[in-house]
Amino acid sequence: MTSFQKEVYSALRKIPRGFVTSYGEIANYLDTKAVRAVGTAVGKNPNAPEVPCHRVVPISGAIGKYSGKGGVSTKIRLLAEEGVFVEHDHIKDFSHHFYRFNKGV
DNA sequence: TACATGACTATCC
DNA sequence: GGGATAGCCATGT
């Protein structure tokens, strides 16, 4: 477990239910441009049920990927359970469900 | 230490 | 809007 991963997981837990955020947003919250590294850290996700990794999607509004059971299908299902529906591999009202961190508040 | 890989993003066409 | 290319940082071998 690296310090970087702790930062990432900590940020993921801040994401409220029914909302999603992007890797870039997390990177920005951590004051870094390592969006790739964020994806790598989230991908490992040793705390799957403890971290809402399914609430993280690419800024493009697509689904991205999911290392958990069922893969992307499960990710989409989980989001739907929280009120975030997906249509044609794209989140509906993405900007409306997009969550922004409270940086420095 | 150096190289290769990856749940990405921005830019160009 | 979609496909391709370059840049990016951290991790693992």
C-alpha cells in the first residue's frame, strides 16, 4: 500500500451515493496530474467493497473499466442501483451526476 | 536503475 | 461525435 493509493481511496470515499466523478477530478483534488496513476491505484483497489470504485468514470462520460466481478456490466448495474443510469455505454446526464470535491473548504 | 504497462486526458483530424 | 496520437505519473518486473 503506497501513500498515493491511500490518497486515492480516501478521495473515492468522499464520493456520495448517486454521483460519479472522473479520474482527472480525483487527480486535481490530490493536486497532481497523475490521472494515469490514479487509474492504476483505483484499478488495484484492494478495498473493493470499502471503496466505491464504481463511481469513478472517465471524463468522457463513458463507463471506463472495472476490475471487480462482472467487469463493466457490474459497474453499470451498481451505478443504476444508485440512480445513475447508463445508455449506450454513456452515463445519462453525466454532467448532472458529476461530483466535484470540496477542495480546501 | 531502466523498461514496459495501465480503470486516463487533451489535442488534432 | 468518433478515431488516432502524444503526454502524463505511479507501479511492477
